Amino acid sequence: MQKLPSKEQVANLNRYLRGWMGYFRLGNGSATFRKLANFVNKRVRHVIWRRRGRRGYGWGKLTSDYIYGQLGLFYDYHVVRL
């Protein structure tokens, strides 16, 4: 099986995150959304870093500008209050 480029994988992940956030946005889930944002950030960094043949998460090398700017990872985790 062929690996998709990181940008395509992030685009696929964004579809699921947007749908999940749209469904659960109403209510009091800000702590859960914060945990989800941290988890997704950590996993995306780990996958990118492993593809480069390195261990860990690349915290010192992969910037947030690259993750959220160039790759376009979803980051609209906020709760809508009625």
C-alpha cells in the first residue's frame, strides 16, 4: 500500500475533525476539545517525524507554523454557547 503525502493525510483528517467538532460543538466540551487538539497535534508530529526516519515527535524541529500553516491542520476547537 502506498503512503499518501502528509498534506493529503492532513486534508483527510481535517474532514473528520470538522464533522466531529460540528456535531459536538454545542455543550460544555472545552476540556475535551483541548485534549483532542493536543492529541491530534502530537500524533501528526509523530507520523511526520517517523516518515523522516527519526524517533520522537520533533518538538524542537517541526514548528506550529508548518503543522497548521503549510499542512493546514484543523484548529477551530471552540464551544458554541447558546
